[in-house]
Amino acid sequence: MTQMFSAFDTAAVVEVLLILAVATLLIVAVQKLLQWLAGYLHGQKRLYLLAMAPLLRLGILVASLLMIVPLIVEPSLQNMVALFGSVGLAAGFALKDYASSLIAGIVAVGERSYRNGDWIEVNGIYGEVTHVGMRTVRILTPDDTQVSIPHLRLWNDPIANANGGRPQLQCVADFFLDPAHDAATVKAVLQDVALTSPFLHYLEPITVIVHERPWGTHYRLKAYPIDARQQFRFTTDLTVRGKAALARRGVRFASAPAVAALQA
Amino acid sequence: MTSCGFGEAARTMITEPHPPAQKQDSASPPSPWEFVRLADYRVPNPVGATAAFEKWASLKRIFRHPANPEPPPVKAEADLRALPKSRLRHLAGPIDWRCAASALDAALAGWPQSGGSDEAVKFVIGQPHCGHAEILEHWAARHRALLVEAPAVDRILGDHGHWLESWSATDRLWVLPHLEHCYLRHADGLELVRRLLERATSGALGRGVIACDSWAWTYLQRVWPLPQPDALTLQAFDGPRLSRFLAELVAGAGQGRLQFRNATTGKEVRLELAPADGAVSPEINHLAIHSGGNIGTAWSFWRSSLRAAPAQVEDAQEKSGEQAHGAEADADVVWVSTELREPVLPREGGEAMAFLLHGLLLHNGLPEFVLPELQPQPGHRLVACLLELRSLGAVILDGERWRVSASAYGVVREFLRARGFLRDHFLRG
């Protein structure tokens, strides 16, 4: 039987530590550099750059692992099977969730279920992906709260991705109106409200969906802002200017009890 | 006064208040002014090293900080001074748009006189600082056409029936030089322009010419999709055209024994009235490419690049009192700086600045009082932003309207392009 471990002397320890230090430094440097560069760019270029961070990190980790393993273990098939089998068994029992998250993290990077700059919703938590880590994905909610979600959610929970790697995402402004009005005029007014928003991305369509309800008429104005990060300001702009434009035309809004009935 | 490249007869012609159209003299070089269909517009293309230089300059702009906008000048240029205003006025005076009006006449080729069934309205689209309104005003004077002023802001936002009705009462040929001032990007600011375009294109307003800024034109395509394949625009000023234009500008000033020299290399910058393809100075080619064929920005850069040696400045200042026109100034070497001085917009300028600049371009300038109606920021912040942009040289107050300055136009366009804003189709990207 061949010896499993190499002669692990001081030089080998130093070499391993050196590889780990360089890999860590490289990962930190790459992430900082990409973040810095992304700060100068906008739109699709910014998202591409941000999405590269986890891929590069994975590449650096794999490369450093490939360099470290032969320093510790005699690189034969028998030894490798024994080593990875033991590690796998230990991880499976003791660190099941941790290992699951790590693997899900690799799958997330490969499948691109979410990338930096995407707007996702997991278990009712909505926000922008700011960091795809080894174990967790970090999102920043509109309330400026950082939330870390383990990648293992990927296995069972639905993940809603609002923009899927694109800079644009659809926003919806709701208008609840008293039923006594000219719907065609209101529809045209709302179209113009979107068309005149400084936030509007003009290459995407503007749509107005009208639903007649027992309490009145529900309008949904759908349009896309230039950048996904503007979504709440865009929706606010549509709502504020939409209300003003409708009020100038004497359109009355549905009363509070009626809308409460809708919510119920 | 400059000639229009229509020979000596035309040179005399353009000094008359309403000169008749002239045929081009076959012996004279072609005019740099030409109107073409939008599809035939050709942006001067950088090739090889020039393209790489443009990319590098663009990359540097992204990372440059506004507090340190320009690299230090090369030693040869450090000793040079800006030209005295009087001399600058004679070497690079205001653009004479009457030449362009002659070119428009040639492009329309008898259309005003024909009462047939062809298009009732012709559209002329112009980039910012390319003088579309001035050209149309000259053209209107030449054809004794009715010059229609854009409505006031309150008319656009509300009572627009009267403005349209009063106009439609006439049968005269009419010219609307500022379509971009007939709408506002406001929920109530589009109805008038829709009705106007509907009536104009249907022929209900008679025969006329509408000029529109290129950014407004792009926006209005979303407001009232208007297929106008025959819309005309001023052809881009590539190297040869620009060389000829500048040569005419200098010749028109009556300067004798004048030489332009590159301030870095000392080589002569030749301005040719009839340059062969390969004979255009590299400085002029670079200027044409950098300005994207936009004659207004090219002219602005050219003016700001002219320098004189200190001795020449003093000499010229002494002479300026004696010679009102300075035509015989004996300082016959004018140095041309190789640095194109452009404002640097703050990277952290952000959304408010981008919205403001975009709004100004979409309307080819806006009065300050209407800005709060069109922008999501409150008035005091808009004023602060305007003042900051003015201090950077990015905007100017032209009459009552704030406009993006000619020297900043390229930078602002790139600033908005990088952020994904709607823009005109006249430049790459």
C-alpha cells in the first residue's frame, strides 16, 4: 500500500499557507477591482462585470485547491478516492447544510439563477443582489437592510428574478378610480404620464391594463425604468404625476372603503 | 463673411437680403454645405490609430476627475496665449448660416414653387449647434415664407387651440424653425405637437417646412410615430468639408499671409479650399472625427484651439485700437493647440444631473422656470445643478433658455449614452 500523505515538512506548510494567502488576496482584489470598475459603468456592462466576481472567485479557489492537494496528498487515484470519500462523509454528517449551501452556491453561479445586480425575491424578501458568496447570497432591500440568504434555498424555494441579468425591469403603478369616467381618455393620459417620465427606458413598451371592479376601475400602468435601481423612484414618479394629471382632468379616485374592500 | 462654395457670384449673392438661388460654378470647389436624407448621413469614421486614440480619450474621460480636468500642457504650448477677442472674431467668426440655406434650397430643388400633390410638409432635422433654426429663418426670408414662432409654454401646457387656429388661417408658405419648442416632456405637453403634426402632414396647414432638433425628433417618434424617410439633414463635416469650411472662414476674414501651425509639432495645419482626399491635415481630420461631423462643435473647438505667441498677443492688442477690423495684422502665424478642451462631468453627478442634461437636450434648451414642471427634483436643487454645470462649462444661458454648450455636447452625449438614455441617431453609439 502506498503512503497517502506526502512528507509534510515546514517548507510544504509554508507553501500551502502562501497559496492560501495569495488566493485570498486575489479574491479580495478581484472583488474590489470589479466593484470599483462597476462603479464607473452603467447598464449591461455594469451587470456583466458584477456577475464575473463569483465566477473568478470559483476559478481561483479551484486553482488553489489543485495546487494544495498534491502538496498534502500523494496524487494517486486510490489516495484521491479515499480522501474525497472521507471528506464527503464528514461533510455529509456534520456539515450537511453548510456543504449543501456551498454546492448550491456553485450551481447558482453555473445556472445563473441570480447574479450581482439582479433583483430577486426569496421567501418574501425582495432586494438587489449585492454579493454572491460561497455559502450565502447577500441582498440589499429597498429599506437599506442587508439580508444574507443561504444558497440551499435554491433547492426547494422559488426564486423570483425580476430582471434576470438585464438592466431593466418592469414597474407597475396602480391607480384606483371612481367608475364614472372616460376610460379611453384615462388610458391615454396614463400612457403620456409614462412617456414623459425622465426615468423611462424608451425601447421597452408602455402598457396600461384596465380592470373593472365592483368598487370602481383599477388601472395598472406598466413601464420600464432606465436602470433597475430606479424602480421605486420610477413608480413614485408615475404615481405622483399620474395622480396630478388625472386630477387636472377631473377624474375622481375610488374612496377608501372601496379600496379597503379590494384589499380584503 | 464667407462664401458658400458657389463661386464668386454666389459670394456677392449672399450679402443681399433675399438673394436668388444660384447654380454652382463648375470651376469652383464643391460647397461644404450639403443637405441629405437622414439615411444618407455619414459620420466621419476614425480608422486605425485615430480610432484607437478616440477610444483611449473616451476611456480617460471616464476616469478623469473634474477637479483635475486636463493634463498639463506640453511645454511648447505652455508659452502660448489665447488669441485676443478681436483677432479671434476675424479668424473664426460666427458661422454664416446663409450658405447652408443655399444648400437647403438646392436640396429642396423647386419644391416651394410646385403646388402639386407631393408632400405638404418638408422636415429638416438638425443636431444641436448645427443651426437648423437659423438656416430655416434665412430660407424663409429668401422665399418670403411666413415664419411661425413656437408657442409660449403656457400655450403648450393648456390653451393650444388658439395658437393652431390662428396659424391655419393663412395660405402662405410657412416655416416652423423650432418644432422642439412646440412640446414639453410633460403629461400635458404632448397634445399640441400631436395635433400640429397631424394637421401639418395631412396638408390642413398648407405647405411648409418644419425644422426640428435631432434629439427632439427622436423623442417625438415615440410620441407621434412619423415615418419621414425624406427628412433632410445637414451632411456631416468630415475632414475635407471641415478643411474647406475653415479655409472659407479665414478667407472671408480677408487675412493675408496667414499660417496655422500645430503648437506641439510646429507643422503647418493646411486649410484647403479644395482638399484632395489624402491632403487634409491630420489635425483637421481629428477635429472632424472628434466632433462627429457636427459643424457647431467643430467650430467651437477650432476657436478654442487657436493660440498666439505672447509677442503676437501684445502686438495684436496694440493694433486692435488702430485697426478696427484687424485684417492687415502682420502676426501671420496662428498656433493650433492639439488639446481639445472639453468639460469633465462629475462621475458622482448622478441621476439629477443626467435628467437635467437629458431634458435640456430633448428640448434644445429650456427656460429655468419650466424645469420644475419637467424634472423630479425641486426647483432649488435644479438651480444648484445648473450653476454647477455652468461652472464646468457644460451648459450656457442662451437668452432665457439653458442649453448644453457646444464644447460639452460630445461629453454630455457620451455621459447620457453610457447611462442608457434615449439619444439621437447622428453619432455612433
